[in-house]
Amino acid sequence: MSNGITAINQKVQKESVFIDDLLSEIRKVIVGQDYLVERLLVGLLANGHILIEGVPGLAKTMSVRVLSAAISTDFQRLQFTPDLLPADLIGTLVYNPKDGDFTTKKGPIFSHIILADEINRAPAKVQSALLEAMQEKQVTIGENTFKLDEPFLVLATQNPIEQEGTYPLPEAQVDRFMLKVNIGYPSKDEEHKILKRMAFTDKVIDVSAVVSPDKILKARKIVNEIYMDEKLEKYIIDIVFASREPANYGLKDLDGLIEYGASPRASIYLTLAAKAYAFIQRRGYVTPQDVKSIGADVLRHRIIPSYEAEAEDKTSEDIVRRIFEEVEVP
């Protein structure tokens, strides 16, 4: 077994060299958002969509645009609005009066990386159209179904303020996002660097492609090979079950505060995300700290607090923190 771990460890160290080049290129433009950039790479390597929440002006859109340019993929930014139609997203059938046939006009969803800006401003029909693309990696237009090219990644943003005129994302769609990343303001030093770098009227963002899409797809296969001990697999299951049956894990104070716990998809995504995180750390095996580091991003949008929790001013973030504090680490 140890020989197998050594082999995959050496393989990961060899094949993850591009991570340094990628981070270096992204940091030429993005200052300070290391937490966000790292999670974007986790989603890219683990083949999982990401929901990014933060106030306006924190470089959410810029980070996604720079990532796309650095990996040489097609990129589409979709500004979601209340009057958006599904056809504006996936495409439609266009009638040709000359021959009486319909031709398919594909929409902007047919790109590698989709930035769904302010996704909670889109109505339910548009969100449903996006759901098929996210989950099935395919789009249906009329009677025809089209597969989406890999890598395909939806990176959605939403603002925690200005909720007037928004449509809360249904739980079924929120659950399709592997990670939900909450980002905050930069430090004073970081903001000074941002000012020095970006305060120009004619600022041009120049990003070079340092990684090919094929390299990303190859790295995903290696992520699947990363070793995870069975004790860690049981640790992940315990974490997820603690969100459903907190009293069984010494968390009686959470009894009644959780309306719905995390779904089995949380166990799958936490495993994949932990492996991708280990890959970024240049390791061929997962540690408990990898699970802890990425766990809150996987769970915070999958645990639904009850009315009692809201009355006590307890959020899903508080619940996730308590679970990781109490569940025994192998």
C-alpha cells in the first residue's frame, strides 16, 4: 500500500507543477483573494460548480475572467436579470422560410466557463435551464440534446445585499454547486496594492494562457487516483450524518436547529474537493486537515437552519463550525 501511495505522490508532484504557473499568472491581476482563487482551482480540478457570494467590487467577476484566460478556455459572462429567458441562455430554434425548416442557434451556455453574474436575479425558468446544463452537462433545444464540451464549469455570483427584485435559488439548484464561497474585504495593505495596480483610466488586463484545457482534464484523472484512507472516508460520512442526527454525535445543542441536513451529494463532493485540495498542496494523499480546510465550503449551503435557529440568530455557518469542532478526527 505504501508503495502505491509513494507512486501517486510522485505522480502528483510531477503533474501539479502547472499550479504554480497558474497561480503566478492569476496573481498578476488579482490581489489578496487567495482563498477565492484556491477554491476556483478546487472546483476546476474536481469538476464542480461554484457559488460565490460577496458584496460588489471584490473582484468576483475579474477572478473568473482571469482564470478562464489563464487556462485558454472559452468564456461567457451572463448578466442575469428578471426579464431573461431560457432561450437567451441555451439558444433556440430559428425558422428558415426558404426551405421551411428550423435550424438550431446555440446560446452562450456552449462555452467552457460560464460566469452567471447575480444568478439570484434570474426567474425560475432560467434557473431550471441552467440546472440541466450543470447537472447533466447537456442542453436540450427542441427535440435535440447537445453535449457540452469539457471542461464545463459554472461559476455563479450573488450579492448578499440589494435583495429587492431577486429570486432565491431553490434548494435543488443550490445543492448542485460543489462549493459556496463567501468572500470578504481585502486587508489595508492588499487594498493599497489594488489601488497601485488598478487605478488607471486605460488599464488593460493582460493575461497569458499558461495551461491548456487538456492539461486540466488530465489533472482531473490524477485527482481521482489520490489516496484516501477508509478512516477518512468514514470521517466524512460522520460529518455529513452529524448534520442530520446531531444528538448521536454529542451535539444536543444543535437538536431542533437543523431543518434539513446535508444530502449524500455532500459526501461525494467533500471527498472530491478534499482530493483536489490535496492535489493543489502537491500531495497524493488526503489528510484530515484537507477535509477540514474545504469542508465549510461544501456544507454551508447544504444545511438548512430551522426557524428556532433563526430565532437564536444561528446560521448554517455556526452549525458547520460546531460539527467540525465536535466530530472526532481519525
